[in-house]
Amino acid sequence: MSASTNSSNINIAQIATYQSGIIQASAHRIINRIVSDYLLRHGLTAMQWFAIGTIHDAGEQGVRLSDLNRKLSTTLPYVTNMVTLLESKGAILKVAHGGDSRIKLVKINPSYISTVKQIESELRDHMRTNLYTGDGVTREELSSYIAVLYKIVRNSDYV
């Protein structure tokens, strides 16, 4: 990497596309490792946590498997297997849709809601301690980073 990419005042015009790709991939791996290390304490993978969070966000009405699949940007067989596993762990419930029994909805098991809140709170603290505070990433920088990620996904034809 050139000297310009090692300083705090990075000149984006001088960063090669491969350098940008390397740094993006490295950041992704670091964040995933921090998240995964914490989630292992709860017997969860990052993708299982993403599913649990998405299902939790859907509330009492639950979410259809096809909608969960779209939201997680993965395959329906993967989501189906993951849902079966999360159901066996007691985290979620599969229920028939009120209007069409062929449609399956998933929702958080009411007894697991406090666990979801605990994991979210502790994971935030874990990330703050192991990523943001230690690396000097400010709340504003993190907010900008997340906002850019949302824009990239929202404006992409590849999702």
C-alpha cells in the first residue's frame, strides 16, 4: 500500500481499486470475527443472529420465509435449514399463516425475547470495546460508515 493509504488523511484518488478492495475485505473480516467470537458464547453464528434480529423486527405477526430469504440475501434452502435449527434451539417458532396454511411464518419465541435484548446489548458493548474504542473510531465515523453501506445496498442492482 502506498504511504497515502497509511495516514489518517487518506487521499481516495490515490488508492488503487485493489487496495480499496483489500481494505474493505480486511475490515469485513475483522468485524465478522469480533461479532462471531461474541455470538459463539450463545451458540449462534452471525447469520443466525441476523435472522433472529430480522425475525424479531417483524414483531408478533412474524415474517415469511421468502421475505427472510430476501432480507438476508441468501438461498431459500439455507434459510429453511437455519430456521429449522433455530427452532430446535428454542429461539423461534414456525407458524402457519392465518390466511393460507401453505405459507409458513417465523417469529421469535416469546421466551427468547429477553435473550435477544441481552445479546443485542452485550454485543454492542463487545463491539464498542473491541473495535470502536480501541481503534479510535468515533461515533460520527461509525455513523457515516453505516450510512454509506445503506446507500450502497439501497442503490445497487446487484442485491
